[in-house]
Amino acid sequence: MSFTMTADEYQDHVDSYDGICLACGEIKFGDCEPDAEEYECDACGEHAVRGIENALIAGDIEFIEE
């Protein structure tokens, strides 16, 4: 699953320690280390949440213009 966001949105997620569920696409707000892998998703229950910085490194996030 690929995600798009602006650079400002990305920075807000970094500052808040958010993650992204690769299974359902939901954002896990807070309490997610930048290098997280396989954290449990609050929305779908899968262990597919990746830290926001890891998601960028892995190519799961694409920046769009504001």
C-alpha cells in the first residue's frame, strides 16, 4: 500500500510519533517509534503498523505538492 502526503503533513506525523497501517491504511496516532515494524493497528487489529519514518525509508510514502 502506498500513501501520499505533503511534506508538512509528514513532519506533523514525525513530531507526533505516528505510524501507518500497511494493511488498512489507517494512521496510528502517537505511541509509535519511528523505526516501528509490525505494531498492532487500533483500527483493524493487524500487526502491520510501520513507524512513519520507516515508512518513508521503505518507499511507502510519496510526497505531493501542497
